[in-house]
Amino acid sequence: MAKTTKIMASQADTKTEDVSRPGFAFGKENYILGLIGVGLIILGFVLMTGGGSKDPNVFNMEMYDFRRITLSPILILIGFAVEIVAIMKRPKD
């Protein structure tokens, strides 16, 4: 009979340890990095807009400038990379 009470007491101790510290999945740094990543993605898409012609019969070379063809996709990819880091980074205890 003494053995069963010891087993019950040890099981009760392990249950309280699991419930004692509920935590969040992300810390403050994760949220800040996430917002920076979303900002970079939005900035990339905003920089990609424009460059069209008002007249459909006139071709406008402004559509193929550095900002729309090179800079915007690079910013968008950097934004997605920052998002991955924000998700994978462990929060500090």
C-alpha cells in the first residue's frame, strides 16, 4: 500500500511541472522581425507598381527600369527570408 501512494505522488508532481509554465510561441523579437519582413514585402510590391502607359498604343520603356525589374524582387525575397528567420528564431527565456 505504501508503494501505491509514492507512485501517485510522483505522478502528481510531473503533472504540475507540465502545467506550471505556459509560454508563448513567439517572443517580442519574433514579432518585430515579422513586422520588418512584412514591411519589406509591401515596400517591394509598392516599388513594382506603375510604369504603364495611359495610351495602349504607345510603348513606355519606363516599365523596364532598375526599380521594377531588379530592386523590387530583391526586396521581396529579403522580406520572405526575414519572415522565415522570424518564425524559426527561438524566443529568449
